[in-house]
Amino acid sequence: MNKLRENKPTADVLMVSMRAMGYSFESAVADIIDNSISAHAKDISVRFPIDPSECYIAIYDNGDGMTAEELFDAMKYGSESKREGRTDDDLGRFGLGLKAASLSQCRRLTVASKKNGVVSAFIWDLDVVEQKRDWYVIECSQEQTKNIRFIDCLEKYNSGTVVLWENFDIIEKSTGNVFGTLSNYMTQTSDYLSLIFHRFLNRNDKSAVKISVNNFQLRGIDPFLENHNKTNIRREIKITIPDSEGNEHIVTVQPFILPFQKDLSAEDKKRSGGIENYRSRQGFYIYRNERLIVWGTWFNRHRDELTKYARIRVDIPNSLDDIWGIDIKKQSATIPLPIRKRLTKAVDEAMDISVHKQTYRGRIAKVDEERDYVWDRISQREGLFTYRINRDSKVFDLIKETINEEAVPYLDMILEEIENNLPYQQIYIDKSHNIIDEETTDERIADVEAKAEVMIKFAVSAGATDINGMIDRLFLSEPFSNFPELKDKLKENHNG
């Protein structure tokens, strides 16, 4: 007969291994602030060191605070409070964030909390855990609690919590300069928090949250420039989505078309997150309880240079975490295929307007509508034309599928500069003198054939089974359509 045997994880091994979960410094700080907001804090401070001899990070708030027993549970890996369910406004999920985020950056985590006029404190110290090889947390006496850094900040609050990070061993090993590295982190952390929590920071009522970094109050970024008079705010769409148990919840989709860059003031550029990000951050902005999770991605959906001003805000409740694939770090989310299909209509509506803004009257008719050209002749105003690389071509699709999605906007920028710097005049002069080398050499034919083989191999690896059909479609695209004699050769090679 089978029997049950207790098999607890080894404390020091598990805690050390969880440090490598992949938190960035700023995302770890944001995870702590999630707890503050979930505890209804309205005043949150992040403190970086100002003296090289004292290296720490402190985050304190005026939230609900915790009793000694509540804090003891909160320090547990997988706290009991998560078993009992979460409130609708809870930004946590697994009961791991406080510990995992903090200890990903330091070896010593101190948490002190005030509730009902009583201050309690506990410490996770990896040195102690490794020495004892068990789940020993340090419970601070009232006398020890008085010596915790920034504990006096709780005196001005009826309740609140202090989170303190110390002993930055990873930074010490990687840079040898803890103070300098933490100082460098301060700016990028401020920018990150201004984006992630911008909807909390920008509220105009009593529910607004104030976050300060070394006494500098953060101002929320507005990635949609909602108050700009040339921002095109499209119709809001609500989608009903069932959770894993069949209960229905509302997902809200709000498309925005941002103004042209020429219509932005210096303040607009700063407010939107910086002009360097204005085009690279197009796409979905996924919010969970108004906290930004993922931004500037199309989730492998078609991305086009002509849609660079479109941004789609998607609000999801925390009750849909399981089907959206929100990870522990709250740094990624995956849109399930059924939901992605239902979002298509809203996205397409926004994209159509964005393309119209960019191309005016759009592309002129092509000579051969079935042919997939590398270059497009684009109609603009007053009878003028320009030339653009066809980012809808199958060749370009192959490139996009084989590189990291975050790199696609930068590829677009390079292509745009190629387009904007075409030497039209010199080409015209050389063409008129008939001195352009247009001879098709054997080397060129071999090169095109090799490129075709690469695309066929890629299609096969992606699951294509109709090789002949795939080759037929490929030879509707330039440059392959210019070498029809290669089509039969490739079919013969792959059917032999």
C-alpha cells in the first residue's frame, strides 16, 4: 500500500536558487511597491544610499501595516493569506514576491510593520539560513526593532511598513562598487516606476498614490498622451472572458492613435516616455488592476512601420491571471489564442486609422497584384510619390520571425533611413548614361537559389508539408519572381 512521506525542500538550496529567477533591480523594487499599493498605501518612499559607507535600499509606506502574526506569515514562502483568496485590488499572486524580489538583489531582508500602534519586525538572512540549513527567520525584539534603519518614518503614520535591503553580494561580485551601482540604478528605477504605476500616480482624486525616490516625487508617464488634442481616442470595447472555472470577467480594450512627432512639444515628448521610445513602444499595453505588466509588443502579431503611432490599452482583472500566464515577477503575460482573436477587431480598427495617417491615400495599384514586391511606390499629397521597402513581403516576414520582437522597431528605423537616403539623383544620372550594372551573373542566380533554400528550410521547420505549394507562393515574391527558372529546379530537388 502506498504511503505518504514528507519531503520538504532544502531551505538554503531553494532560497539561493530562487535568487536567479530573473528579476531586474527596478522590477524587484516595483514588486515591493505592489505590496504597498495592495495594502492601500497612498504615500510610498524609496530611499537609495547617500553615503558610500552605508549601502541599503529602503521602501516604506503608510499602508495598512501588519500584526506580528500577519508579518510572520507574509515572510513565509507561499504565505497562507494567498490560500484564502485575494481581493479584487490585490496586485500580488503567489505569496512569493516580497521574498523572491528582495533576495534576488540582497542577502539580508528586514521587514518592519506597524499596526494598532505596535511595531513588529522579522529578518531573512541568507547567512543564517545557510548556516542552519533550515527555514529560520529572525524575530526582532522590541529593542532591536528600534535600531532598524528608517523605522522612525513609521512614527508619522498610524500604520505602515518598512522593507530594508542590505548586503548586496551580487552587485559586489559583479561590479565591486555597490554604492556607485545603486546610485546608477536610481534614475532607471525612477523612470521604470513612473511608467509601471503611471495610472496610480496620475489620478486626480483621493485614490492617487504618491511615490518618491530620495524625496523626489515621481510624475507618471502617459504612454497614450490622452490629453493631447491630436490624440485619436478610439471607441472602447469590452470583451467577456471566462476564467479557468468558467466564470465570466470583463476585459476592456481601448485603442489610441498618437499624434505625429512634429505635433509634440518638449513636454509632450517627456510626458510620453521620451521621443526615443515613441515609435519602439507601439503595440499592446497590458494592465492588471491598472498596474502595467507588458508594453510595446504585438505578441507576434503583424507589426508595421506605418502603424508606429498605434497603442492598445488592455485592462484585465487579477481573476484572469491563470489564463493570461502572468509570471511571478509580473514582467510577462501571454495572450491566449481565443482572446487574441477577439482582440483582432479592436486592433485592426486602430491600425487602419494609423496606416491612413501615414500614407494619406495609400499605395497605388501595383502592376501585378499577385506579385510580392520588395519596394512599394507610395502615393502622397499633391501628386508626389515616395518609395518604401515593403514590410508586408514574405521575405520581411521571415526576418521578423527569426529575430527578437524587441529588435523589430530598430530594424524598422534602419530601413527607414535607407529609404530616406536613396540617392535618387545619382541613380537617375547613372541610368541615363546607361552605366548601371544590371547584368544577372551566375553568382547572383546561385545567391537567390541559396536564399530560397533558406526560406524553404525555415518553412519546413515551422511545419510546412506542401513543399510545392510553398515554393509556388515564394516565387510570387521578389527577388525570386525574377528567376522563374529556379522554381522547377527547387521543386525537383525537394521531390527527388
